[in-house]
Amino acid sequence: MNDLAFVVRKGDKGWVIRSQTILGEGPVGPRLAKGSNFPSEFGLTFKDKREADAVAKKWEEWYYGQSYLRKKRKSKYLA
């Protein structure tokens, strides 16, 4: 199960990409990078909803491609 999704919402200046977890929605910001490069070149606000949806997929690919999410954690308990 993915713990974070990127959603598109209507904002004051067009369509805005936001991060969404089970705790709610929030702005997309550098805290998501957790020590890696934050791709600010993707953009967060768009006039066209289709473009915003496409870029939201880029954000998701980038986020789930981070090395700290791909590492398998070893359990310290043996079953």
C-alpha cells in the first residue's frame, strides 16, 4: 500500500498538485525529498487539469523512486 499520493485540486490560480496521506492533504515541498534533490522543475500550479494530472504522475514516480523508499529493511525479530 502506498502511503502518499499526489492529487490535483482546483486552486485560486488554476490546478494545484498536493500531497495526500491518510492524515490529510498538504502542500508539496522539500520535506518530501528527505535529503535527496527536490525536483522543483516539475512545477505545482497549472492552468490545464490534464497537464496537472500528468505532472502529478511524475511527482509520484519521483517520490517512489527515492532510494530510502526502495531499501528493504531488515527485521530485527526472527519469526
